[in-house]
Amino acid sequence: MSAESTPGPGIPGDIGTNGPRHRAKGRRRKPRKRHKGLMVTAWTAAGIVVLGGAGAGYVYFKLNGNLKSVDIDQALGTDRPKKADNGSENILVLGSDTRAGGNKKLGGGTDDGSARSDTAMIVHVYKGHKKASVVSIPRDTLIDRPSCTDTKGKQYPAANGVMFNSAYSTGGAACAVKTVESITDLRMDHYLEVDFAGFQKLIDDLGGVEVTTTKSIDDPDSHLKLKAGTHRLDGEQALGLVRTRHGVGDGSDLGRIQLQQAFIKALVNQVKDVGVFTNPKKLLDLAETATKTVTTDSDLGSVNKLASFAGGLKGITPSHMHMVTMPVAYDPADPNRVLLQKKKADEIWKALENDRPIPKSATEGTATGEAKGVVSGS
């Protein structure tokens, strides 16, 4: 079922308050094979471009010319949540599944000019920039999408009961940001996006990422086959890991999110240990890849601004990253969709609004995906 044809009123209220629904028969269906643009490392990639902050001349202008940015503020106007004045920042991190360029070779399919946000995370950086909370938003969540205007000025009407990832395919980055702000009532201070071709090259430039799996993973859809144990994943294998949903867990997008979150922590740890800051060539290669990979909001649309922003994230270690999934429950009418648990989610949004830790009660008793602990950093 396509996102636009999914029935139901979306997110008002907790599960059980959305009116009558018809129960679907059978097991959770196997989704169509599709590539999933993963943004699981965009903000980490940003942290590698500090070379540009100190660079000058040719190197600076080359890196600066690589960057792509979108003017989110102009598209959204003034009808937005109030910006927090407590020293914290919220960054919406998206992975798009565009089929353009190298992405078609990696994921297959046709370049029809469209894309969806297959991975979405709200990164909340606390005052002092020493710790962060990361909230993953399941792409299959049924929501009420607000009316929105894209960065070219085209307007789109509101829609009820559609999948969250349809916001990006409808109105691009601006519509995705507005949808997240509508759900959370939190102002997104920045926006970062990457596709999976860039993700794969970034991992290869880093020399791979070492992870340990507690179970064997065999998923023909994501082309990943790993025995239980310790592995140094190259870019293709890493992409397979963060795409897999049938190789482990309950086969849902929620399990895939758990694998992604574990991989992010391993990646952040890896970046700190590969010695890129003492190897100018490796640093330049990484900066080149990162600046070609990342699309930002216009406030971060230069190497100096991105480097300054990234410099503020360098002190956040994996142990100071609290990663959760937005509270959801499986939709009884369609096992391939999830519904927002609004009361629990509101606990998260209120905590972030006040720059406080996310309470445990906000994620207790929610759907998980059953893949926690399968992957860890080595």
C-alpha cells in the first residue's frame, strides 16, 4: 500500500483513539526491494570537514563548492515553533532514497526524480555540547502531514493518515522539517541530508568500521551476510547493515532502526580512533567526500559555518549519546505501519524543549523491533 493511499486519520491521540480500523490478515508482508538512502552519519560526516575551517585558497574554495544547501527558513516563514533560548540545538538528520547518480547502481530502480526520507533522526545537542539525545522517527509511522511549501515556492495541501516519509517526497526538505515541527512542536535549528552512495564512500574513506554481531545476519534484500563475531565492515557491508530489516529482529523498520543506532555509536567511536587529524591526505579525502555527501540548511551552507558547527560536536562521545525511537505501536489494521503513541512521545518532546534527559517512561512498553544488542562497537 502506498503512503498516499494508507487509510486512517494519522496521529491525533494514542493508539486506540484513531477510530475503527479493519484488521489485516496474514503476516507482515515483505516490502518491495528498494534502496534506502541512509543519513545515519551526516552529522558525523560534518565533523570531519574541520579542515575547511583552517584551510585557505584552493582547498577552501574546492570544498566550499562541493556543498549543497537549501533555504529552509525562507520556505517555512514565521509560522514555526519558537526557537529555544537555553543553549541547546535541534538538528533534523535525513537520509533520502533518491535513485539519481550512483544511488541507482547501489539500490536499483528507476530514476523518476522522486525520493523519500528512509531514515530520519532528531539530534538534540544539549547546552554545553557535551551530550546529545537522538530520536529516530520510523518511516512507516502514519501521520497527519501539514500543508507546506517547498523551497521553490510550490504549495502542497495537508494530508491525513499518510506515512511520515511521504513528507519529503511531497515537498522536499522544507516539508519534512515542517512535518517534524508539527509532530514535535520543536524548532529544528538545522537540517542535514545524505544519500546512501555518499554514506558508502564515507565508510570506505574511513577504512571501514569495526562492529561485533551477537547473531548471524543473512538478508538477501540488503545483500548482507555476516556470521556472529567481530567484523570490519567496508562501505558496501555497512550500507547493507543499516538497510537490513529481514536478517534480524522481527522484520520491521523498527529493528532496522536499532541496528542503525548501534552502528552510529560504532562509527562515532571509529572517527575518533582512525587518526585522520594527523594524516592530511586522509583528512582531505574525508572532507572531500563529506562536503559532496551532505546537503544542509542555508545557515550551514559554507565550509566555515559547517566546520564551526561540527567543532561544537567533537566532544560528544558514544557514551554521551542517548538513542531512542519515537514511541509507536504496530497498527492493528496494517502490520506494515505503526501509530504514534502521543502521550509517551510528548514526554520526549517536553524533555527536549526544556533541555532535559529523556525519561525512561517515555519508551517503556513501546514497539521495539527486537534487534537491540545484535550489533555493538568493537
